[in-house]
Amino acid sequence: MSNWFSKCGTHQGIFFAVLIYLTGTLNDVAMKLLGERLHWLEIVFFRFLFSLIVVLIPMLCHKRNLFKSSMHSQHIWRGSLGAIALGLCCISVNVMSLAENTTILFSEALFMLPLSAILLKEKIRPCSIIATVVGFVGLLLMCRPKAGNINTMALIPTFAAFLFAVMNTMIKRMVNLREHTLTMLFYFGLYTTILSGMFVPLCWVTPNMRELGLIVLLGLGANVIQLCIFLAYRATDASVLSPIRYTELPFATLFGFMFFGQVPEIVTLAGAALIIAGAVVSSRGSSA
């Protein structure tokens, strides 16, 4: 049975991809539970710290000196954006339902289209532009006015999705310039840990035993996600794995109901359908 997991193939890739989004949703649950008492900066700091510690092990054991890099300015920018983006995600899971938060974060794929055209000079097909517009209509539904005012809480994960899209654009550029994956992971973990850690003394709350357990699970979850990303993309093509991301919505809906009694509204599901449809078509069109 263990041989099945080490093989390359579509089924193995899909299995590890589903694990990525299952673990990611459970991490959101942990952040929401921790956010009942701990400040979001402290939660984000511990998440990045655990990731950094684990990445250090293969870095030190590797035959090449992977600490050398000619892209430190780009690593700093990516780390800064990552710290802000995950901080926003930590805030958003504590002010809105898991299903709403997850759905809005899907808009990352919509932001990727204009960013790829502007920053990477990629050619975009007309059908992808139409699909992106449809996706943004769904995003507007999620940001619909409540009590006569725009749903400002929805703007938090929307901005996080935009920052994740900028980061992914940076990754594409760095990979094209032959920066090693472990080097990118290490410096991302280093700078995000430093940046978030600078502010932790201002909001420090000593975790109790329950919270320490959740922090450990959050850190382990972050590393499981990284491991499954490598295993999934080693097993099969990215085009096969891309649609699997949307399994995160049923996970978020299920866990939101189980842990917090959250039931998604009809408008949320309608917005999700438009965002997912637009994201799937636009991402396929831009990669064609």
C-alpha cells in the first residue's frame, strides 16, 4: 500500500491535492479558535516560525549551498506581502464564515489574469477576459451592501487574494530565473517570521495548554501543506490539479457548520458559483 503513495500518477496527485485543501481548511478552523483570545499577529508569527524550522532541515542537509541568492530584494518583498496576506486571512476567518472567506479567496485566480498580462507580458485570450469579468461579478455579490453599506469585511480576504496573486506572479518570475524552490521557501519563512515577530511583543498573550496544542497543529498543518504541494506536483501536471482547489469550499462549509454552526447564505453560494466558473475558465485560457 505504501508503494501507491510514492508512485507518480493522476490519482496520487489528486489525493495529495485534496489533502492540501483539507489541511488548509483545518488550519482556518485552528486560526478561528485561536483568534477567540490571541491576537492575529501572534497566530501568524507561530505559523511562519514552525514552517521556517522545518524548511531549515533539508536546507542544511542539501549538498548545494541553497542559502546563496541574488534575489534578496524580491525575497523581502514576497515575505512582506506574505505576512500581510496571511495576517488578513487570519483576521477574515475571525470576522466572517469559513465558506465566505474561502469563496472570496478563490478570486486570486481572477487577479492573476491582469497581473500576468501586465507584469509577465503573457497573452490573454478573449474568452478568459469574459470569464474573469463573470468572476468579478460573483466577487461583487460577495461584497454586496448590508444595511445600506458595502460589506467591508469582504474587502479583507479580497485584498488578501490580490496579494496572493501578486506573490504567485513573483514566484513565476523567480522560477524563470532559476531560483531553487527550497531557497524560496526558506527566505519566505525567514522574512515572514521576522516581520510578524517584530510586532508580537506589543500584543503578546501567553497561550494556555489548549491554545499551545492548536498552535502546534497549525504549525504542523502549514508543513503538511508544503509537503503535499511538492508531492502533488511531482505526481501529475498542474492542469490536472488546478480544479481540485475548489474542494476547499465544501470542506469550509462542512467545518464551518460542525465547529461554529455556520450555514452559507444563498447569495454566498451564487457568488461562489460565478467566482469558481470565472476562475476555472480564465486560468485555463491564460495557460493556453
